[in-house]
Amino acid sequence: MQNMPVIETQELTKQFDDSIAVDRVNLTVNAGEIYGLIGPNGAGKTTLIRMLATAEEPTAGTIAICDRPLSLDRPDPEIQRQLGFLPDDFPLYDDLNVVDYLEYFSQLYYLEEPALTQRINEVLELVSLENKRASLISTLSRGMKQRLSLARTIIYRPTLLLLDEPVSGLDPIARVEYRETIKTLQRQGMTIFISSHILSDLEDFCTSIGIMERGRLVESSQLQALYDRDRDDREIIIAALASVENLQLAVEASSLVTNCQILPTTKSRKAAKISIGFTGTDEEAAQLLRSLIEQGLPITEFSPVRENLEEIFLKLGYRKTA
């Protein structure tokens, strides 16, 4: 099941008059993934999500959801049951309270008692709104409204959850809570496709990343593969309770070390901290650490430096536009 595609597109294209919003996108998202879509404003992220959610008709190309071809001229109830779509501007009904709102949407999806009440209790617990059951929606904070919108979207247990900028405008604490909810939904078996401008949030929980630019999907890969790319000369920070000269001599004995830079330290004169360029594998890095310890150097830090998602995005964006 894990390798079964939940989303598949072929040459998916959307054109508005003379403007191409989505340009020949080929995309595969497998079951159980959290796929993060990033890109600048106007890159086509929202249009792509809306087509996947059947809210926008493609100009050309094909979409399959859970191995079922999507045809907008012939609505497919089975596909509709698989999809949960939360746009960035989903309206709420301020004059309803939280439970009434969820009951209304539960009935639209044909949930009946006792399953209806049980499911409402489950989603309220999931989004941490149990104590707001009787509160009017108009009295909720922005973060609570975002969580309630998510509860409404998952009330009928969709297979695929499509989220367009769900954490936009939330404070840091609310974003952390939202991220934890997304992780829980993945553990429950849901596949999640999410766009966001806040790259640090996606880095925290995504398994795969897609980068859009000018309507094109210029990158699509597992997050770890992006981290591992261009590691021919990666940086490692090493600290030891030893003289910097001894530490330098020890690391420069390795043919895999390309450069060595002394870093400032606030410890005693016997403390040393350096940054090295290293061309080896993870196993060879472990061998270097073992060698330093065997030489009697008291190593206090050995930390490969990994680029964050924002740095990767800027680097790849530069390459694509250069």
C-alpha cells in the first residue's frame, strides 16, 4: 500500500487566456506520504491543488486519484469520497457553534448516529477543541478557526487531504499545534498534499517536496534526497578538548578532508573547534570520528552541517533561473 500512487498526473496543464498557470506537470504522490509543495507567489501551487481537488478543470493532461482517472464532465462519487480539500479561504459560519457546524457537515456526508457523534468527538480531540464544543465560531481565534476547518475537512475520513496554505497567518505556537495534527493524520494512514510559504514547517514533517516555478514542477523528490544532493564536499563541525594544532593535524591526515577552518571558541585554551570540508560517505565520516578518538583526542562535537529547506530552495531556484 505504501508505494501505491494516490496522486498521478500526466502533462497536467491549466491556461487562463494567454497565461499558463500550470505547465505540463507530471506528479506522483504515494500512499502515506506528506508531500510539500513550495514555490514563489504566482508559481501555480493553488491552481494545481484546485485541479487535484476537482475544483478547477484542466486545460490539458490527466489526473488519477487512487488509481481512478478523473473526469470533470462525469463526476465520480468514489473519487469525491477519497478527497478532503481545505482551501486557504474556506468560509466558516460565525453564527453556529462548533458542534452544530461539524454536525451540519457530517450530515452532508451521510454520517448518522451513533457514528456521527463519535466521529465529531474524535476530530474535536484531534484538533484540541474539545473545550470549545458550545462556543460560537465568531468567538474563536484564528488558530482555532483553522483547526476547526481542518476538522470539518477530515470528518468523513478522506484518503487524500489537500491543504492550501493551512498555516498562513498563524502564530508560532498555533503552527506547532497544526504540524502535530498533520503528523497524527499521517500516522492514521492519510496521505497529505500541502502547500506553504513557511518552509521550516514543511521541513518538520514532509516526506517529499515539490518545487514549482512559473507553472512548472522543477523539482520533485524525497526530502532526504534533496538533503543528500551535492554532498561531494559537505561541511562537518568538529570540537575537541585539545590544542587546535593537534586536531588539525589529525583531520588533515585524511585524504577525504578538502579544507580546514579554525572556528572561534569560548572554552579554555586547550579547546579547539574547526570546520572541515569532507568528500566521504556517512560510513567514512564515522571512520574519521573513530580514528580521532583512537588517537586520544577527546571529541566533544562531530556534527555534519545540513542545509535547511530554505537554503535548498534558494539554491535550486537560482539554478533554474540562471
